[in-house]
Amino acid sequence: MKYLFKVILLLLAATGFHTGRSYGQQQPARSSYDICIYGGTSAGVIAAYTAAKLGKQVLLIEPGKNLGGMSSGGLGLTDIGNKYAISGLALDFYRRIGQHYGKFEQWVFEPHVAENIFQDYIRRAKVEVLYENRISSVKKQGKLISELVLERSAGAGSNISVAAKMFIDCSYEGDLMARAGVSYAVGREANSDYKETFNGVQLMNGHQLPDGIDPYRTAGDPGSGLLWGISNGELAPNGTGDRKVQAYNFRICLSSDPNNQVTITQPANYQPERYELLLRQMAKRDWKSLQDVFIWSGMPNGKTDINNRNGFSTDMIGMNWEYPDADYSKRAEIWNAHTDYTKGLLYFVGNDKRVPEHIRAEMKKWGYPKDEYIGNNHWSHQLYIREARRMVGALVMTQHHCQGREQVTDGVGMAAYTMDSHNCDRLIVKGHVKNEGNVEEGGFGPYPISYRAIIPKASEVENLSVPVCLSATHIAYGSIRMEPVFMVLAQSAATAAVQAIDKRQSLQRIDVKQLQATLKRNPLVDGTQPEILLDNSDLRSVQKTGTWRLEAHGGYGPDFYVASPDGGPSSLKYQPLLTTSGKYDLYTYYPKQKNRASATSIKVNDGKQLHELSIKDAEVTVLGQTSGEWVHLGRYTFAAGKQSYVEISNQAADAEVIADAVLLVPAKE
């Protein structure tokens, strides 16, 4: 078996059918490509797969050794917002995650599982990947990028040039965009710039330090100097713009399995004085468990996705302001400082005698996972670059788009997450230590992201799209900047690039309606039949009888219906219009809500026979940051026409019944 595997690897390498790992390739296979994609993030992989499946010669350039960015770098607790916003290959990715774990779809996963799936996209589309190369410079002819000049990330070897007709910047930093002369912003706009209310300086209560924490090394003595991690700046008025960048961290994967652990040892650059502020924070709060300092989320197989919580945690506040525009050497210094800080924090919590014994004991149960990040000493290959450069493109997405006060008609993706910014600074306010910059403002449904927000102004570059460092204000970017959304926008960007090549047009001149139609008609880029979604608000396919009230938020899409048992007989009938008979797996979206009926009655008419079903509330378990789950109602052969239907009712209900969305997925034999 081992011999056969080696033979397969050799054959794959010989045909350019790469496994995704770096095997010493120094040069691209061609001097020119149709589409060149910079950044092997989740977005980069999806863009490359899309373009290749649509028949183009593609090169994916990754400065590191791994694919998937944050999605394979520890962010296993996916920030979704609303599943309705996720479509196409991004949704396919989470369906493939689900298949791995024996479910329809899943948004919670181990890092290596994600990376294996990204590698599989690359293999299936036969995408050429050039690892450990980064941009040195960009050559342009007028408004067109003609080629990229690359240098080896490790510093050894001569520079190489890559030409292409179209380019897509899928990096978290926007390096291709910046070197191509595209306008961009770093930091926070003033509220007054776009008439927003949550941009700029914000002193709020989220992830905040408690009152009364002294900022000095020797309490009460300014002459002793500030504790590590506190800046000496002054708090500016609310809404003031600046170049401060929200904090970065690592999304930490640890293992609780003793057979899959590498011990958390003291790191080389350990400086315990960095964590004095943590001790002062916890002296004013109950420290019952690790959850009081970390968002400690469980992943499959005894692993974690650990994120920042409260006033002092994994976020290295104020230590990344230079990162977006820094050279590679300075970025490596900042990256390594974050690694040292985070590994030191884990060791400190598990070993420093000033930490309560029960907390140290809890920490000792965990270790670095043996089966993750094997090529990087079991530590993530990706720092969480929450925000770096943001393009100032043909249209700037703002708070008003997030909240629905402004809407675009050229949407090529959707977002739905809360407007979210981590803290940007830690400073002295009225004699006490406070964090500044945290914003968590939601209360709105899914909204479209403009095509003009992923392309530069026509006056700057005509053959570049930027689906990650897209055109948005700081606070709007805080809602958009989620891995599933990046993947959706990357598929749109790649499809647009193919359309521009075929039509011999600039990206600014393509027919966006045609792009939208292509994305809807061919969501998996392989010509397979799209699934059929019937949302409760689809008036063409849904018939409502009885008394239902409409509620927003907490369901699938913009809203859902609720019927009370004492409001009389009520039903919602979903009737798909099918051009031909076909076999489908049928699902309904089941939001998990309080005071919900213990069972929901559902009738399925396949055009020939009526099937009566019941969903038991106790049997539906929601996993991850989502409001509900798709519940499988069975596999049916539905007749052509509109005679088939799915009906949800409050029949025999002992509490409120919810009717949301119904999904027909073409069955795979």
C-alpha cells in the first residue's frame, strides 16, 4: 500500500497534478497564464479552482507552505452570521466538511481536515501551485498589470517573472493590490467620512478590562513605567479616524487527548512580565475556569479553536499597527512576536504559581496536537490577519450597506455577520487601563456585496480583482471579513475574470447581470444541477394559510414564520416548480428557538403519494455559530410540474411552530 501511494505521488508530480505540498518547485511551468492568483488562502484556492474548471490556465502563488489561510489555520468555529449568505463553492466546502464528519454540512472542523479538502480542490482542477514565493514588484503597461516579479520567501534563489491576462489578489495583506498602484486605506475612517456611527475611535464595554486596574509596574507609581501592553497615547474623541489596526491573534488548536499531545513547554523568548495585566484583571474577577480568559471552543476529536475573550487574552492589542504596510522583514518580526506572546501566555497560565492552582491544573490537560501543523512544529501556519489594507475601489461598502439603508443591485456575494472589530488600542483612561476599539453591532439580515467593491477604479487597474482586501470602510469590513464570504467573493472574482478574458473586456466593463446569472446557473462550476431553495418569503412558491407572524433574525435568510397553537389551524405550503421529474434529498431548515413545539408536523407530497412526518425538537442539535440545522426529511422522486409540495403546520402542536426554508438537493446515487 505504501509503495502504491508513492507511485501515485510520483505520477501526480510528473503530470503537474500537485498534492499541494512544496516539493522544491522553483519555477512556474509556464511563462504566461490566463489568470494568476496571489495568496493560497481559502479564497485563493476557490478562485483557482473556479478559473481552472472554467477552462483557463491558472497559477496560484502562495508565499508559505500551506493552503487555506485561516480556514486551515485554526479558525474551525466558522463565523457564519446567516447560512443564507453562503453559496456556491463556499457552501460546497462546508458540505465536504460535513461529509467528512458524517453530516449534511458542518461549520466546525479540525485544521487538517480543512487543508485536505482545499488540497483536493487543487488536485481535482489540476491547478498549478507555486509555493514559497512572494511578490517583489509589479510591472504594468498603462492600466494593465503585465507581470509579477517574485522572490523566494526564504530569501534564496533568483527572482522570477509571471505574466497573465488577469490577476486576483486573495492575500490577507493586499500586497498585489498595493504594488499595482491601487488606492487603499489602513486603519479606521472617521465617522464623518461616510456618515457612519460605529467607525473610528470607540470606547465600549465589550472585551473590556474592569474598572480600577492600575497601569503602572509598581501600583500608584508613574515613575516605574507602564505595564507591558499599555500604550502611552491619549484617548481621542469618539468617532475619530486613525491608522490603528484591530488586534491580531492566533486561533489556537490544542488537544485534550493524551495520545495526541505535545507538551506546552516554556518558549524560547518567554517573558512572564507580559502577563502581569492578566493577573490584575483576574484579581477583580472570579477565575472559575479557562473560559474566563479564553473563548475555548470545542472542535471534533478533542481539539479546540481558542479565541480572545475579555480584557486581556490572546489578542496582542496595539502590536500590529505597522503590519499592513511593513516590509517582509518587519512583518516576520511582528508575526514572531505574536507567536512568542501566545505560546508564552499558554505556558504562563499553566505554570506560573500566581495563577490559581485549579486553573493551572485545567491548562495542564491540554497540549499541542501531534496530528496538526506537522510541518510547523504543531503550531498554526497562519496569523489571524483580521484586517490589513482595504481597497478604495469603484464603490466603498459602508455601515449603511450592512444595515440595509443603502442597497446595491450588482451583488456578487452576501454578508450577514455582525459589524465586528476587535480592540485597536490599550491605554490609560481617567487613571485606569482600558481597551479601545471593540465594536459588536448587529441586528440586520443578509445584504449584498457590490461587484464594484472587489474591483479597483477603472482609472487605476483594469485586470485585477480584490475579493479579500475589498473596498469597505473599517466597520463594514468587520461584517464582511469572514472566511465563507471571502470564498464566495473569490468565486465571483474568478468567474468575472474568465468572462472578461472571453469577451476581451476590462473587469470594469463586463456585464454584471451575466456574471450574476452564471453564478446562479452554475454554482459548483461543473455544470451539475443546482439545488432548489424555497425560502418562506418566496411568494411565488409558498402558500400561507391561517395565522403566522413574521420574525426577523435567528433563522435562515431575512426572516421566518411562527404559528401559535392557539391561533387556529395554520400551514405553510412550499411548492417547487420542476421542469422534469427527479430524485431529491429533501431538507427543512430548523431554527432552534425557545418555547418551541416538542414536535413539528410535516407533510410531503411527491406528486403520487402523501408522506406524513414529524420533527422532534429534542433530536435536533445545533453545532457551531448558527441558528439552526438542516433536517433531512428523506429522499423522494418528485414529479414534474407544481403538484409536489412540502407543508409545515401547527397541527397537534403543544407550543409555537416555525416555518422557514425548504431545500431540494439533487440526489447523488
